[in-house]
Amino acid sequence: PRALAGRVAVASTVFVLGFSTVFVALGAAATLVGQTLLDYKRELSIVGGIIIIVLGLHTAGILPIKWLLYEKRATVRTRPVSLLGAYLVGLAFAFGWTPCIGPILGAILLYASQQETVGQGVVLLSAYSAGLGIPFIVSGLAVNRFFAASGVLKRHMRQVEYVAGALLVGVGVLLVTDRLSMIAQYFVKI
């Protein structure tokens, strides 16, 4: 059992590295595109903020957007047993799992596009990937306990969606009103 847990932990970590590769690359690309549009930063902030508000309302279930609920799954007949296979599945996961993470990922990518350096965009998407990846790794280490905990989370999923939606709407309002830097200033003071 201990050897199996070790293999699961390593495979989970490699899987997380796979989807993190995609998300970090998207963050870098968003920042590069944002830098080329720097002359339109204020206008893009307003448009981006409005989009984030709409995505927040979608996440909270207040304004469902049907095409964001569409899901396409690839069917895999055999499990990848190698670490390369786990990495490739992580890459595929990043491209295919957008209905669940699309609004939040979109908001972060819009924010990344407003950053001054590619490094800042990479840091944002690295943090996002860590937030997604750490639960995968932990659940790989404690898979039986994870199933029990996920049952509790499922019972409260509606509340989680409301909170996530409210956070997105808040970030969108801060972008539209050009006050998003207030958050950064707050954390610098701490």
C-alpha cells in the first residue's frame, strides 16, 4: 500500500505538471498580447472587467451561458502507465476541462494580459495551477479520505459557486473602476 501511494503521488504530480504547462503558457501568452495592446490598457480593463462580471454571474448560476456549459470528453481505452502518459493526460486535461474552470481561468488570463511583464503573468498562472494541482496531489496521497471529503464538498457546491461568482464579480468591478491595484497595495502593507 505504501509503495502504491508513492506511485500515485508521483503520477499525480506529473499530471499536475502537465496541466500547469498549458496554463502557465497561456498566462505568458496573455501577458505578451496584453503588452502589445498597452496603449488601450484602460479600455481593455473596462471590457475585461465587464467580461469577468458576466463570468462571475455565470459561475454563481445567476446568468447561465449555455456554450460555457458544453463539455467534450476524450475517451481513453487504456490507462497511461508511464510518467510520460500522466504528463500527456495532464496536458489534455488542461485543454478539455474548461467548463468547470473556464470562467475563473478566463478572469485570470484577462488579468494576466494587464501585467507589465511576462514573468508576472507566469506567476499568476503558476499560482492558479498550484491552486488546482495541490488538491490533486493531496487526493492522490489520501484517495479514500478524499472521496469522503468530496461528498461533503458536493453537498455545499452551490454555496461554493455563489462565493466564487461573487469574487469574480468583485474583481470585475475593481477592473472596471480601475481600483484593482487596491488589492495589491493591501497585500504589500501586510
